[in-house]
Amino acid sequence: MKSKFITFEGSEGCGKSTQSEMLFSYLKSCGSRVIYLREPGGVALSEKIRALLLDPKSKISAQAETLLYMAARAQVVEEIIKPALEDKKIVVCDRFLDSTIAYQGFGLGIDIKLIKLLGNFATQGIKPDLTIFLDLPVESGLKHRHACKDRIEQRSISYHEKVRRGYLTLAKQEPQRIKIVKVLEDKFKTQDKIREVLRYAL
């Protein structure tokens, strides 16, 4: 498997980071040339933006929040993702443009057509070959976030429900790319389901 872009999406506490890192380690053990990234982040500028976005003390409007996510994304695409794909590597990324559509579009009410337009600019037209959406009821995910919640996690249950419904809507709109994987209590069984999806989807 060469030059594939695989992204992981999901609401808070669904295990994205764990599962994406597990897949990265698996692909690496199979001898693939693979890199791993998280969004927002991955490069110096994007990590600084991440810290600002997630800081509970930050006061950021919905519009500014959307643009900051796009700026962080544009930088990591230019510095890491685009060169890696051109070098025929596999890129595994924890979140990408679908996150902005779900969180700022469905969640905050920012125009989704505008988000997609800005997203195409920020990503230079790069789209994932496969997106794994880890689906977990909102309350189940948030129960793992009792202490030290970041700025996004602190939002209401109703907001996070909108985000989840947004993801499910996106999955219905793009079933070939976005695959829904139900989160199981056993993280290894969830990973097995992800690897099965990978075998059939790519």
C-alpha cells in the first residue's frame, strides 16, 4: 500500500488517538513507509495554534475558530502531508477537514459550503483516501473527560450531539470514503475492525 492518506474522526473520548496510533504502529511493523500526525498540530506553527484553540482561557469567536483550524491545517499540509504523499508514503492523521465541518459547521452553525471552500484552499485539494469514523455515544465519550477539559470539550452535551450527528451525515454522503466503526469496550477488538475495513477499502 503506497501513497495513501488515512484519517481518523470522531467525537470526544472515542479513542481516535489510541486507534490511529495503533494502526500507525501496525502499518510500520508491516514494512510500510508511514508517518503519523495529529490535527491541529504536527508542525511548530500548527502546534502553537492548537494550544491557543484548546486553552479554556481563550476567547475565540466561531468565525475565528474556523479560520484558525484552517490555518493550522494549511501549514501541516504544506510542510508534511503533501511532501509525504508525493514521496509515496502512507499518512495516518488524527483529524482533518471533516472535523471542521462537524465541529464548526454542524456544531457551531458556520456555513458548510464556506468551510468546504476554505478547506479546499487550505488542503491544496488533498483529500483522504479513507476516513475511519469512530462512533461512540456522546455521554460515553465525555465521561472520560471529567478533569482538565479543554475549551472544546467544555461545550454542552447538545453541542457534542450536533457534532456526532454531523459526522453521521457526512458518512451517509460519502460512504465510499467514510467508514463507520462502532467503538467497542476492548480497544484491540476495535482495532481489528479498523484493519478489516482497511483491507477492503483500500
